[in-house]
Amino acid sequence: MAGHSCPTVAGAYLMARKGLSLLYPDTMPIRGNIRVLMQGRLGDGVVGVMANIASFITGATDTGGFHGLGGKYDRRGLLKFEADIQGEMAIERLDTGDRVTLSYNPKIVAGDPRMQEWRGIILAEKANFEIEKLFQNSWQDRVKSILIDYAEHPGLVMYTFEEKK
């Protein structure tokens, strides 16, 4: 649904998965009962990409998206940007107020050191098929490593849980 596979998409998925598992440890998350807060501004860096992934998973949207049925289940306004949070993303239950604030550190999963060189050659449109394939394979190997080998590494997705009582 993101249109591509990259470390950012993998990280946004892992943050959403971690946040929802902490907020709903014994039950299924309820779409429309979840607010997503993004620290960054829409259009800056990868904020929009990460917000899209969180929106796909939770149903939370800003001004677009599902408007509800009969005045219920409206998911618009549940995705906020430029939020005052101490992480990249926060996920909050509307019924309890419990919140998980999350950050992602993809730097702990190193890619092939030749990636930057290959990217430069590709962007300059001077790459041959072999360099393009090396870049693609290395890129996807890193994404796979993030999702499989490092998914539970404590330094990849950091979080704080705030329970409202």
C-alpha cells in the first residue's frame, strides 16, 4: 500500500505494531478508536510516508478518509501532525487515553557500504544493469533484515508507555 519497500516503511510498520500490541495486549485494536500523532510536519522528510503506514493500519486520518456511518465511526481528525510529543509517532487509545510514544532508529541495521556510491551512479543515470541489481538487492536485504532479524531489537523501535488511570 505504501507503493514501495524501504527502511522507512518497515520502521513505520514496526512502530505501529509495537504501539498497538502495548495498547491492546489482550484484545484486537479497534479502528476509529485510535489517534495517531506525528511529531513532524506533513511534507517534511519521511513524515508523510510514516503517517500513511500508520493510517493504513489504524484507520486514523487527517481530513480525508472514512467519514463514518450515521454519525458514528468517523476517523477523520484522528491523525495529527506537528504534535508536541517526545518521539516520532504516538498512538493513543481514545477510550482509555493510554498512549505509546515511539521512535525508530534504522541506523543500527547497516546496509552495504557501497550503497551510497551506487545510488550516486544510478541518480546520475550512469549505472549499468549489474549496479542497479546490486543496489536493489542490497536495499531489499536491509529491509528484510529490519523486518526479520532486528524487528525485536530494543534499539530499533524505542517507546514510552503512558497509562491513564
